[in-house]
Amino acid sequence: MAMVEKIKNKLRGNGFLLAVTIVLFFVLYIAGAILYGDRNFTSPQVFLNLFISNAGLIIAAVGMTFVLITGGIDISIGSVIGVVCMMLAWMMEVKHMSAVVAIILVLVFGVIFGLVQGFLVAYLKIQPFIVTLGGMFFARGLTALISSDMISIENPTFLSLANYRIYFGFITYYNNRGVAMHPYIYLSVVIALLVVAISFVILRYTKFGRAVFAVGGNEQSALLMGLNPKVTKLKVYVLNGFLASLAGFAFCLNSCGGFVEQARGFEMDAIAAAVIGGTLLTGGVGTVVGSLFGSLIKGIIETIITFQGTLSSWWTRIVIALLLCFFVILQSVFKSIREKRLAQGNEK
Amino acid sequence: MRRSIKKVAAGLLATMMIGTMLTGCGGGNKKDSASSKKETSEINIGFSQVGAESDWRVANTKSMKSALTAKNGFKLSFADAQQKQENQTKAVREFITQGVDVIAIAPVTETGWETVLKEAKKADIPVITVDRQIKTSDDSLITAWVGSDFKKEGVKAAEWLIKEKGKEKGDVNIAVLQGTIGSSAEIGRTKGFKEGIKDQKNFKIIASQTGEFTQAKGQEVMESFLKQNKDIDVVVAQNDNMAFGAIDALKAAGKTPGKDVTIISFDAIKAALKKVQSGEINAEFECNPLHGPRVAELAKKIMKGEKVDKIQYVDEQVFTKDNTTKEVINKRAY
């Protein structure tokens, strides 16, 4: 029972961190609206673009959240996204496979990739950093092996998927040139939001979700509770592998091509998004909604800098670095307070 | 604990409400700002640049920034993509929602632009591409392109090499430091050079790898070339920064660049021309980065509704020790 209480406590603590993230996002959004309101910052499309441009990141960050909660890490996902794009392009353009088959195959690839990494981490007890470092090199190498040249996707089914827009016809706005526009989203946004919603339910309301937290909080206790940490970890890496390949698909819907350098360093963005969203690298704490907002915060900083127009876009990195610093400090303060409280509770 | 969550939730709700209120205000003003923009003839232009990976690129950015000034009637929004295509699509998307008058793109890659360019077309914003080209299924997505004829540069380099080394007996071993794979410069120069030396039976490309247009990577790749192959006769570096890296690597291996190994490079920036004069680089094929004035002129014409030519080549030269005088070097702005 004590364990259940502990987990509850952790969730509650995380509620505060999550709130900070969400408030920060809206503060940034309002700041942008005040500064660049005259340049269409407040148009609904700017808001939706955050989702369109970061759909891949959102999906990847959700997968990363699961891994981080178990106390693991996965630095292979950028490369997995790269190889997924390349495989899609190669299968459709060089091998002339149908889009549907290609998409299914890359998702299967992601699952297998996750399965292998998960097996090495959970059953052979190899450090997740090392395992996924290997995965990262492997996937990037595989990308170059498939083709060192860029392959552009011209498959009509895939292009129609990529260009399929869902319009919000009931909202109309005018751009600076006076053209009437309806805000829209792409398919990738729908996928990303579905992933967030489903993952939220899994993490919060299923046995598996609770096991993920338990394993990350304290593996020994989880074992005593009758959970199998190995199986849980394996499942998490498989899920993450699947989500990484799904992120790759969403990414590819945006780029419509395969290219060796694609999505390099993407894993770091996903980790940053999760940490800004309140996930602890030490495990046991994290939410998918937090990671969603973490991704959006990165997006909104980029948007503000683009609207500003003269700042170097490297400022995005600097601001993210400062935010990371801020959140890590906040988390550690929070953790120490909670530990004190727990200690007091135990004394009683 | 529970109470504090409620407080936070209440605060959050309040912020959101303020947020929507502000959104509402902004929305109302939109039409006014649109009409006021039309009165002033200032042209809003968004420029998405690849990055700052080479001196050539920096010169290109400078040229664009100095041509698209307020004095010339422009309002420039500049976005550096840090060599990532995904950053570029994001920036272009923001330009579209901002509603700029013209979008200029120096693309990182040739492909992957369909979706975002269609968005631009839908918003009725003309797109000018600079330097590298973009491949699309629909020609109307791009209004004009300003840049160099990369393939011709490659062919010219091949012609020069044939003149220099064509009569030599035995094999001429060539190592190529390619640029970023998939970029127009890399594709054009690789293709042009390969086609140019096609009939030259003794010319052998024994190694070819990307140095990503940077000095550090150029040096690294050259070092690995030298480890694998002892007798490299010619190094073709697809930009100057990689040539500098290659020169360092050759020197470290105890070879004299320009004498033991013939060095061909592209771009012809000032620092490279100095090396042509000192004999470390044998031939430079210019790639003119000063696109700014041409883009400014094009943007003005397009805004006036004039028709413009779709392909706009800039003029380019070949530099060898014979024609690279001090004056030429001093005149070089980049």
C-alpha cells in the first residue's frame, strides 16, 4: 500500500511541474501575440503550425517519455526517423512498392528495432545509453547504405496523404495580402494528437502504465510488488521503437523524401521536450501531456524568433538551454522537498 | 496539496482566457494592417538561408542582407536553418502565415518542398529560390531561380584538368571531396565533372566521399583518403572550405599541395584566391555568391506584376595562377 501511496505522491508532484510547463507555453504565446500581433501572430494558423511543424517531435517525445519514466534513455530515435524516411522513399521510388505496404513495413521495422534494443536493455542488462548509441549508429549507417543520394518521394498515394488537409472551414482569417484563408492541419497532426491521447490513457489508467512508473521509481520494490520489470522495460522499448517509426512517418509526410542527414540530433530535441514537460531523467516521473507542451514550447520559441526576423535562429538553442536549466533546477528542488516530506511521514 | 493544484488550474484558466481575448483583438485589427501595408510600397520579404557553414554562404547572406534593406524598399525577415531542411519548412510556413509579399529560399536540399510550396501558392506568395534549385512536380510553384550553373562549373573543371593532365602516361588518380549529398552544388559539380572526364581513359576517380562543405570534415575525409590510397594525383574539392581542410591534411602527410597533388576547388573566395596565388590551389572555379541585388530586382519586378525569366544565371570565372593578381584578390569582397 505504501508503494501505491508513493506513486500517487509522485503523480501529484508532477502535476505542479506540468502546470508550470503549460503556463510557460501560454506565457510565451501571449508574449508573441503582444509583440507580433500586427504581423498575424494571432492568426489561428500560427497556432496550428506549431502542431504541423512539430508533429514528428510530439510523437517522438511521447515515446521518449515512456523510456525516461523507466529510468532509461533512447538516443537512437533521430536515426530511426532518418532510416524510416529513407526506407519509405526507397521502397516506394526504387522498388515501386505500394505506399500502404511501405508504411506498414517501416512500422514493423520500428517494432523489431525496439524489440532488439529492449531485449538488450531488459534481459542482458546493458546500459540503455550504450544499447541505443549502437542503435543510433546502426540506423544512420543503414540509411547511408540504402542510398547515399537523396530520394524524393513521388508516389501519388503518399503525396496525397502528405498533402491531405483538414480544414476548419468555419474560421476565416485574412493574411497581410488580404487573401482569405481557412486554418488547416495535416494528417500528421491527427496522428500526433491520437498518440498523445492514447498514450495518456495507457500511462494513467492501465496496469502497464502503473508498472512503468513502478519500475522507474524503484525497480526492487516493483519486483516485490509482483511486477516483472524486465517485461515492462521490454514493452516500453518496443512501444518507443514503434512510436519512433511512426514519428518517422509523420516526419516523412512533411519532407517527402529520404536523405542521409535527416533528423540528425532529433533525439536530443525529444529528450529536451520531455524534460521541459516535467519528466525526470532519473525515472519514475513524467507525463505525455507535459511532453506535448514541451514540444510546443520549442515550437513557439522558433516561431517567435522567425517572426522577430533579425535574430539568429541559434537563439532557439540558447533559450531551450536556459529553459532546460530552469526545469532541471525546479525538478531537483521539488524532489528534495518531496523527499523531506516522505521522510517526515515515515517518522510518524 | 490538492488545493494548490486547484489554484494552479485556476491560474491556468485565467491565462488561457487572457490568451483568447488577445487573440480576438489581434484578429480584429488584421484587415486594417493589411490595407495600410498596401499603401506603403515596402516589400515584405522572408529569406530562409541554409546556414553559415562556409565563407561562401556568409558572403551570400551578407549580399542578401545588404540588398534587401529598408533603404531599398524592403522589410527583410531572415531565418537561418542551421543546415536542416525541417527548420526551413518551418520558417517558410511562418513566412506564409505572416503574409510576406515574397519568399526567398536558399534550400538545404533539392527535394521535399511540395507541401510547403503548395501552401505558399495557395496564399498567393511568389517564391524565389537562390543558389541551389528545388525539384517539384509543379513548375508554377517557383517563380524564379537565381544561381550558378553548377554542372557547367563541373564541366569546366574537367576541361581544365584534361588540358593539364590529359597527355600524361599512366593513370591519373582523382579523389573527390563531395559537398553535402543531395545539394544542387554537389549534384551539379559531380555530374558535370564525371561527364567531362568520361572520354579520358587514364583519369580514374579512386575515392569519393562527402566532406559536407566544411573544413573540418574535408580534412578528416582527406586524411582517410590518404590512409587508404598512397598515390592520389588530383584532389577535387567541391568547395573552398573543404579544399583548405584537404591542404592541411596533405601537408600533415608530408605532401606539397599544388605540386605533388593537383588541387581543384570551387567557389573562389578571397582566402582561396590567395592560395591560388601562392600555388597551393591550382585552379578555382568561381561560384558567385552575390545574389542579393538580382533577388531585389526580381522581387520588385514580380511585385509590379512584370514577367520574369525563370532561370537567372550569375556570371562566373575561372582562376589560375596566371590571372589571379593582387588586384583581383583585393577587389574580392568575400
